[in-house]
Amino acid sequence: MASNLSNRRWLLTSYPEGMPDESHFELQENVEVPALEDGQILVHARYLSVDPYMRGRIAPGANYAAGVEPGGLMQGGGVGEVIESRSPDFREGDIIETRDFGWQEYVVLGPDNGVTKVDPDLAPIQSSLSYLGMPGLTAYFGMFEVINAQPGDTVVVSAASGAVGQVAGQLGKAHGCRMVAVASSDDKLDWCKEIGYVDGVNYRTAADDLPGALKAACPDGVDGYFDNTAGPIHDAVMENLAQNARIAVCGTVSLADRLGQPDIGPRYHRQILVARARIQGFIVFDFAETYEEARNHIAGLVQKGELQFKEDVSEGVETMAASFLKLLYSDNFGKQLVRVSG
Ligand SMILES: NC(=O)c1ccc[n+]([C@@H]2O[C@H](COP(=O)([O-])OP(=O)(O)OC[C@H]3O[C@@H](n4cnc5c(N)ncnc54)[C@H](OP(=O)(O)O)[C@@H]3O)[C@@H](O)[C@H]2O)c1
């Protein structure tokens, strides 16, 4: 069966030096799908996940996970249907999710690939790539394990309308925090307020005085900062720390055009000292042993009708590279996905 199929997949052509563009990626067509060996399954993608972390994986420097070399298949998560199985654990028709899908229409997966069955009756299957998957878990652990958010805390979230930011905002609201969004447009901030953020800062229109705009939104200072971006938003928060502030460094998407080069900006040792602040980086995988607890917590909000979620869906595997670039230029509005089939 597999030999009748041909795959389309995206390769990295070269490491970008500044901001990536479409020339750094190549769509390969008519790629043969290998026949299955014992223990393997063949999966047809329904949705592929598009994530900012791929910027770090296409840079030659050290990272927390192995990257893609020029000529290699672009990595990424996906959810799809098992169309052939030589595994005792999966049947044709099963819907599965894996981090190891890659930017392609078909994938052959084996026991080492971390494949999870998805229950299509529980929630839309693509939620396993968003609020019930990696971005949702990241929001949960960032809020509760790293920031240790407490009821009454003022918590600022950058990229607040994105996949992680939407969930962080709603988790914080449900926990009794005063959530403040930072985003690039008023439309995005309006959405953030609809889902529970009490205030917001447009970092583009307020660029002349970002610390002042944050002060207006956080008059008693910032107790928790969920940092998805680094850059000037981070700097503005550092000027507004409350006593014992906790800063969770989750992502550095604003550095997409200068990975591998020194960051620029002021130093904040005095502010950290005076506020007795704590800054901690984290990677969601650090909390793998308690994923179930986090997923149940988020699923509980979903069941009570207390979680809203916006997706930004492009059509067809051929849109993967353009969809990825949208994230780096703030052009996505909600979790960026690519629908491949179904
Ligand atoms: N540590 C972990 O384990 C982990 C796991 C998942 C994700 N992350 C990180 O979490 C962050 C959010 O990821 P996501 O999947 O939820 O993506 P996302 O927020 O849905 O999309 C990326 C967003 O980044 C913002 N952005 C892009 N360029 C920017 C710039 N120069 N300055 C400020 N904001 C900029 C844009 O929002 P605006 O329109 O508001 O600019 C864009 O919508 C990323 O940094 C990602 O790498 C970390």
C-alpha cells in the first residue's frame, strides 16, 4: 500500500543568518513512502503544528534539542490518521499525535517516536497540538510551577493572544490572578480581554514609552511575568517589578532575526536585587512526569465551558513555510496550524 503513495515534505536548505524567508525551505514532491517494518505505523496528517521553537532548531548554535541540518526534514508535531499498521498498539483509523511528525503529509512512526492516541470524541483532534498539547502544558507549568502564580497577583503575558498566551491568561484568570496582556495589535488585545485578561498593552503603538504603558496597566507592579518574547517587552517589565517578582522565560521569539548574536539592551541587576526577583527559564519537557495533571486541569476548564481558544488555520502542506514565517512577523492570530487532510 505505502508504495502507491507519494509524500510532500519540507527540507531546510540553509541556516538563516537573520530573519528566515521562504528561500531557506524547499518543498520536495513525489517522495516515496517506505514500506512498513514490524512495529511501525503509517500516518496521514490531518493537522500539522507550526511553532516558533523551530527558529531555534534551524540555527547552528547550541539548543535544548537537536536541530535540523541543511538538507534535513523540518521537524514538528502533528496529528493524523493511522492508514496502515504493523503495530499491535494501533489500528487503521486510529487518530494519533506525535512530536515527530515533521513538515510532511505522511510519516512512518515506530515505538521510539512518542505516539499518543487521540480521542476524537473528547475535543477537536487539533486541540492535541494546542490547549491539550504542548502549548497548553507550557502555559500551565509556566504559570503554576515557574511563576507560582497566586490569587491576587498581577501577571503579565507577552504574545498573549498566541497559543501559549491564550491558555496562560485563562488559567491565571480562573486562579484569581489579575492578567495583563501584551500583544502587537488592538484586535489581539480585544480578544485577550474577551477571554479574561483585564488590561492590555499594544507594544507597537506604545513603543515610545513601553515601561510607562506597563506601569499604567500594572500600577502595583508586576508580580509574575510570562515572557514569551524577550526584547523590549522584557525590558519594560523589568522596570516595573513588584517585590518578589517571578519571571518565567518561556520563549525569545523577538530575537528571531539575531539568533546566535549577542542580545542588546540594558542590564537589570539593580531592579532584580531591589525587588528580590527570580528569573527562571524552563522547557515544557522538564515537567513530563506531571503532564497528566496539567492536561486534566485544562480539560476541566474546557468541560466547564471556561476555556476559549482561537486557531489560525492555513490549508495544505504547501503553506507550512509561509505559516511558520507568519509567527515570526506577528501575522498569526491564535494557534497556527496547517490543515493537511480531513
Ligand atoms: N519553553 C517551552 O517549553 C516553550 C514551549 C512552547 C512555546 N514556547 C515559546 O512560547 C512563545 C509563544 O509560542 P506560541 O507557540 O504560543 O506562539 P504564538 O504566540 O502563537 O505565536 C508567536 C507570537 O510571537 C509574537 N511575536 C513575534 N515576533 C515578535 C516580536 N518581535 N516581539 C514581540 N512579539 C513577537 C507574535 O505575537 P504579537 O502579535 O503579540 O506580536 C506572534 O503571534 C514562543 O517564544 C515559543 O518559542 C516555549
